[in-house]
Amino acid sequence: MSWESSHIALDAHGVIGFPLAPEERDPILTRWLEQFCPNVHRRTGAWVHRGYRWHAYSYGYEVALEHDAAMAAYRARDQRELLVYFEAEGELFDCFGVPSPDLGALGCDTYVFPADLAWTMIFTHEQDCGLGPYFATPPDVRG
């Protein structure tokens, strides 16, 4: 999916998105990793496991709600102002529109979270295989 198709996909789900420039995007994505992947980093020495951020949850390094429980927790947030990250494209959008948009149908690795990083919702390209979606709050660092 290109930047343009990412933008069109958001629009099709009732979300208006503005792409962030690298100087805005990169610090936010670094904070996301620090917030949601500390156990991955502590245990593997890398922030991203096996090429995808969501593998922090699929491999059990971090704890998340999955499937219907994840969707219920996400919908309960009812948030209209969100950041949306498309992992394959490396694009981060500042978004507003419908609350808690269901972006799972896009079929790509999409991360949704508020600016304060209080939680994250992850839609994966492998949801049809039972991997995701995932909903997480920042973890306690485990031993």
C-alpha cells in the first residue's frame, strides 16, 4: 500500500488523516516502541522482533487482549483523534473522524493509538490466521 492508498483507505473508513513528516513521525514511533515493547528489547536486544512490531504480542513478549476482547476494549475508548501507523509503508498519520475505526479489513499491519500512548490497537495482515487484532496498554517490565 502506498502513501496515497493509505490515505484513501483511511478516508474510506471515515477517517481524515494528515501524514506526519519524518521529524515529527520518528520520535513518536520511538516512544511507541519504548512504551509497548520494553520486554522485547530487554529479552532480545532489539525493539522489533522478527520484522514486525506486533510480534511483541504474537510471540508473548508483551501482554495484550486478542480478537473479540481486543475489539471490545478498543471500541470502549470511543476516541476520534488518533495516530495511525502503517508499518509496511512507514507512514504515520494524525487522524480524526469516526471513533475507534475498524481498520482490520485493510489487511495490512496498522497501529492505532492516541497521542498520549495510553493504549494501542494493532490490526495485522495475518488476522485471517488468528494473529490479531491486539489491544494493549503499556506493560510493566517483567523479569
